[in-house]
Amino acid sequence: MGGLISAYAVMEFPNVFGGAGCVSTHWPIAGGIVEDYVATHVPAPGRHRFYFDYGTEAIDAQYEPYQKRVDAAMRARGYRPGVDMVSHRYLGAAHNEAAWRDRIEVPLVFLLRP
């Protein structure tokens, strides 16, 4: 649930947190209620960055439709792909530490670049 709590932290405390690394985020929780929350609570773009990703195997195989709706909500709010938000789909990646280790540099570079 680290991806969810990271996104929540930025949305609830935008003056404290500048970015969220949401890796294999479990969007399906509570029937997708989090999507509505994102649409109404994401801070205005310009000072924050959001990184999202998911795999296509195991539990991650459920995430794509939710992630697409979250991405659309972010774009509707003014977030620009590649600028202040990133969303990646990793073919063959599962929901486990080995998969996350293999791609950890991607969110870190995006979130920590000047």
C-alpha cells in the first residue's frame, strides 16, 4: 500500500511533500474509491511530481484500468506526462520486490531530478 499512502501524503499535505513514487499501486482497494479521491484532491500542477507504474503479471494485472483512469484524472487537472507525472506499464513484471528492484532507478530519477 506504499503507493497509495505516498499519493495520499502529497494530496493531503502538498506543502510538505513534493512528489510521490507510486510503484505497483493497489488502486482496486475498496472498489476503486481512490480514483474519485485523486480526481478531487490532487494539488494544482506545477510544484509536484507523481510517478506511477504497474506490471502485467500476478496482482498487478488488475491495475491497468484503474491506472488509466487515474492518469486521465491527473491530465484533466493539468498534469503533463513526462513533466510532472509519469505512468509506466512493465510487461511481464509482477508485484514483488525483485520487479521493483529492477526498475527503481526510473522513479528515483524522475522524482529527484532538478
